[in-house]
Amino acid sequence: MRETYTVYTIDDKDDNNDDNGASSSTRDNESNDFKHLDKGWSYVILFASFGTCCIIGANNYGTGIIHRILLERYNESVVLTSWSGSLQLSLMCLSAPLASVAIDKYSCRTSVILSGILFVCGYWATVFAPNMHVAIFTCGVTAGIAAGLGYTASIVVIGFNFKRRKHIALGLTLSGMGAGICAFAPLMDFVHTHYGSTGFFIVMATLSANVITFGTLYFPSKLEIYTHKQRERESESRFGGKHFVGTINMYCNSILKKPIVLLSVATFAYFGGTDIIFLNLPTFVLSKGFTSIQAALIVSLNGILSVVGRFITGLLASFKKINVFWLYSGCACIVAAAIIVYPLIANVYFGQLTFSSVLGLFYASCYVLISPLCSYFVDIHLTSAAIGFVLFSGGIGSLVGPMCAGVLLDNGGTYDQCLYSAGGCIMVASVLGLLTSCCQRKQRDSSSGTEPICLSYNHI
């Protein structure tokens, strides 16, 4: 018995154009093998992914509410208490490689269910946490890792269930992050007001248990099952029986490609710059003489419009005439320009609202495009590893950016200087996105304009 592999390709310009793409017989085989894509249970998984992102968004973007509750409960310093929220936000990205391992070793379903379990355990443990140091671990570290497991799996699972409508589905999924904080932030405040901090964390644990329910719907598709077998066969064929060594080598080969490294550095700069903005935006608004209610409205407007921005980005990326690399760089450039201009219009409330609107519409677009960009350079069975590495780089940026801004402010710097620094970082991300586009064009030229989408394994 011998093994053969068939490479399925899809035309760069038109799915229906067989002259420049794969043969019609190959397309027929692909249709038979993966006819479940874009239909049936794929939309159930889309609903579950959206729901998962809603809850993760409520947990992560609601860290400001949780921060205030922890301050009241333990009466510790702001610096110590802020570690809980900072770790939860950064670990959502830093734990992405761990999520990739769980996805590749088991399934997206396992990763999301484990995410829900960790959320529940973390918040329940916070109910009994005797001091802030324990709460940092339970509410910061545990919940942060839980968010990373669920967030990464919710991105990857879309690629296993959608093909033609993948970008639209991804935009809908990630719009749940913004929808979650809009929907649940008032509920979180209501629960704390009526039930106190203990009741708040019990309700948060109960709410987060829905991630487990959504995770049970992530049944592995035929394509996901196939990619698991493909990784195992490729590892064994290259490294004999040394499966572990082969797997590590495959991961290294996928994440150390020049375009993936460029994209990782761009994500590092982008996450670092945007997190400087979100960490200091409320304080900066107050420093301009506006009220806390006005500052809250500005932040809320940003969250609402990010839902719209994510969906529009996914819709635009689905059109074949749209270059996703230019879309990525263009959105980053608009965000950078808005941040640089922001200090000049910040004294007027209309200027504040304008900046918040532009930021909300464009900043989340780059998050949506990470998965499509990675899929251009690695085979589908290595996509989760590439996405995990890129998000891990972004997580480091989330730690380094705000820390550098804090050092600047502690040494006599101003908020205007922090904003200019953030704008510069995001502009660097825009330039690196264009450089990544050059790598992409060279690779596709060498393959006659076709893009591999999957490998079909046959026994003869």
C-alpha cells in the first residue's frame, strides 16, 4: 500500500475560472471531500463562535469594571490591583501558542470547553480569595489563559468550516468581542450593585459557563479531522517515529517564515500602540476637562463602532479584488494618523467623539485580518500554529507598550507624548504590513497564481 497526496488549488482571481486554477476534476474531488464547508452545521458553529467571543469580550473588555470591584473588595494599591486586569488582557494573546497545541493535539472543541472550565474555576476561586495576591492568579492569570484558549480556537474553527464566506464569518465572529461588552457591561454593573463583590464573581462564573455550552457545539468538521491526520503523517514521514520532534520542527518551519515573522513584529507594534491608547484614554479625556460620564460615553462609542468595523472588514476581505495586505496596512495607517491628530482636537468634545468613532471603526480591523494573512503563507494544518505565534507577539506588545508609556509618564512625560509614541508604533505596523505584501506576491508568482487550500490524502 502506498500513499499519495493531491494538492487542491484555487484560482487567485475567480473561484469559477478553471483556466488559470485547478482542473475541473480536482474541483469536483474537492467538492465531494469538503462539501460541508459554508453550509449546514458550519452556521451553528458560527453562532457558537460569536457567542463565545461575546462572553470573552465581556470578560476582557470588562476588566475596568472588575478592577474597580477588586479595589473596593481588597482595598489594595491601584498598582497591585491593576496586575489582575493587565495579566488577563495580555494572557489572552500570550496563551495563544498553548491554544494552538490544544487545537492541534485534540480539537477546537476541546480548547473551547477547557476555556469555559478555566473561566468558571477562576471566578469561583476569586469568591474565596483571601487577598489580592491570590485574586491576581485566579482572576488575572486563570481567566486570561481561559480567554486565550477560547479566542484562538474561535478564530481557527472558522477556517475549518468556511471557504468562500470565511472572511465574512470571521468578521461576524470577532464582532462578538465588541458586542459582548456593550451587552454585558450594564449587567455586570447591575449585579455588583445588588449582590456585592461575592455575588458578582458567582454570576461571572455562571455566565462564563456558557462557553462550555458553546464549546460542545464545535464538532470537528471533516476538514479539521483531516488536518490532524495530515500533521501526523507529515511528521512521521519526515522524522520517522519521532513524532514529537517532527511536530516541533513543523511548527518552527511555519512560524519562522519571513512573512510570518514580519507579521508578528507588526502585530507586536500594533498591539503595543493600541493598548497605550486604551489604557490612557479615559484619564486623558478627564485631563482635558471633561466629566467621567462623557469619558464613559467616548469609550462606549468606541466599543459599539468596533462591532461595525469588524463586520465590514470581514465583508471587504471576502471580495477577491480587495488586497487584504493593503486593507491591513490602510486600516493601521488611518488609526495611526487619527492618534497623531488627536491631541490637536482633544479640547473640543466633538473632536473627542470624532476620534473615538474613527478609532472604533478601524482599530479592530487588523485583528480580523490576522487569520486571513497567516493563511496565505502556511498550509491549513499549520495555520493554528502561525496564528498562535502572531498573537503571542501581540501579547508581548500589550505588556511592553503600556509599561513603556508608564515609564515615560513617571519621568515627566506627557499624555501627548504617549499618544505620539503610540501613533508611531502603529505606523510601523502599517509599513511592515506592506513589506509582508511583497513577500506574498513573490510567493504566489512562483506558484503560477494559485493558492493551496488543502491536501487530500488517499490510499492506493
